[in-house]
Amino acid sequence: MRIISGTHKGRRIQAPKKLPVRPTTDRAKEGLFNMLQHRRELPSSHILDLFSGTGNMSYEFASRQCAKIQAVDQNFHCVQFIKKTSAGLSLSVEV
């Protein structure tokens, strides 16, 4: 998976195979963000990413400089992966 736009555009993130999730495809993310960019002021937005899984959407919002991002998932390994990855990329994502 990769970050498709923003300050971290093009960065690839390799999720462990043991996570019980399937990341959102680049095509789906592009469609979502095309709609959001024309309707919302993303830098002032507060984002709640429920059922975060790999954190893919949270990283995308953080790369686009959203004001606050909170990621929530019930799987311990997913939460640990999001914490480790967001810290490694210096992205501000609360988990």
C-alpha cells in the first residue's frame, strides 16, 4: 500500500501478513479524496478513522495535513502497527 498524495506522497507501507485486514485500494482512496477535496477544507478537518485496520486512510489524511486524526481498531496487532508506522513516518495520528 502507498500514500497517494500530500507531504508523504509515494511512500510505501508494508503491512504484516498476519493482520486480519485488507487495505483500501489506491483507486478507492483517489475517488474518496477527489470528492472530499471539492467539498471540505481538509487542513481544518478532524478525522475519526473507525475500524482502521492498517491505518491506511489515517496516513492519507495525515499526509494531507488534517488538523486531527484519531484511528480506532479493536485488534491489538493493528493498533500496534498503526502506532509504529505513524511514528516512523512522523505523522500525527492518535490511536
